[in-house]
Amino acid sequence: MLRHNPGTHPAVLPVGFAFSLRRQVPSPRRVSVYVDGFNLYYGLLKPSPAIKWLDLSALATALRPAAVTTVRYFTARVRPVPDPGSAQRQRLYLRALETLPNVTVHLGHFSVHPSRMALTHPRPGGPRTVEVHKTEEKGSDVNLATALLLDGLDGLYDEAIVISGDSDLVEPIRQANVRFGPVHVLNPRKRHSDLAGAAASYAQLNPALVPRCQLPNVVTLASGRTITRPVEYQ
């Protein structure tokens, strides 16, 4: 369900109009889309391999067909643990995204280290802990928040869309929404988030859009070389 928040930036002039001496001329609305890559992956893409080859430019256009859209994608380069092929598949995907002129990729940090964790149901007389590979992604939320605020300060958007359910983004979204214009949140997961109270509107990202917004199976790079959609993404 879409929720609206009245506490948004009051536009002094009607957004979407550029003034000339003779008349008001409609101008395309500038919409910036900020994608929390790991939140999107684990919230929607991971269970369905066929939708992982996602065209972020096409998704932005599907969300705002009449607007001029830019997309910022925030992620980190994964390590090949525990899946040996994960890093190579991600590398191919990031190279494919580089062919989209309105998409930029912003990298945080990904770490893997051994960690001992408690078992939820240890057997009587058995060990109570087990050693696991602990993966951590750092920086994407901070990078997204920084870009959202700086882009607003620089007047780069009339409207922003944040694709995430990360409650750490509550305050930057609230401030951008009040100061720079409406900020809408689309959560990849079908669940409540504290972001609902900070954004101009809040809803689940429509899963039906994603299968229709896939990159070509073969993507041509600027060099003329091509890359092919991984078989694991089909």
C-alpha cells in the first residue's frame, strides 16, 4: 500500500515548468533513483535467478516514464566465499551496467572473515558454537545517504526515489525530503520499515516490473567486446 507523508519540501514554483519571457514551458521532471544494491538483492532478486540481470535504467524509466532519470547504484565487490562464482558474475553485471549512460556505480567495502557463532539448537553434550564465514558489506548506506543529500544540495533532482528498506537511512531521507523535494521509498521487501515515516511516500517495489526490465543476454561494451548473461542468471 502506498503511503504519503505531508512533511515534504514546499515548492515555491510549480515543479516541472521552466520560465521564458513569453510563456511557461513544461520541462521534463528530473528524477534521481538511488539503489541499495545489497538490500535489493537479498530483498527481491536472490530467490529468482532469472531477474538478477536487472537493467536499472529500464527500471527507472518504468517507475517514472515521463521523467529524465539518473540512477546511482550502491554496492561492494563480493568475495568468492562461499560461492566461488559469485565474484565473477557480479563483475560481469557491473561491466554491463557501465554501458548504461544514466547509471553510475558506487562501491563500498565487502569483507569475509571467520567467526564463531552460537548454535540455535545445540545437541546435548555437543558443541554450542560453530565457525562460519561471516560476510559484511560496509559503506553503501553511508554512500547512498551522502549522494542523496549532496545531489539535493546541488539541485540535481526535482524528485528522488530510494530503493531500500534499510532503517539506517531514515534521517538522511527525512532531511532530503524536507529540504530538497519529495523523496519516495520503494522497499524490495514486503514489510514495514521505519523509512515510511521519513519519506514523501512509501510502498513495496512492484515485483512485476523487474522481469520486464532485464538487460540483453549479450551486452556490447564500449570497446566493442561483448559479455554474455551468466547461465546462473537465466
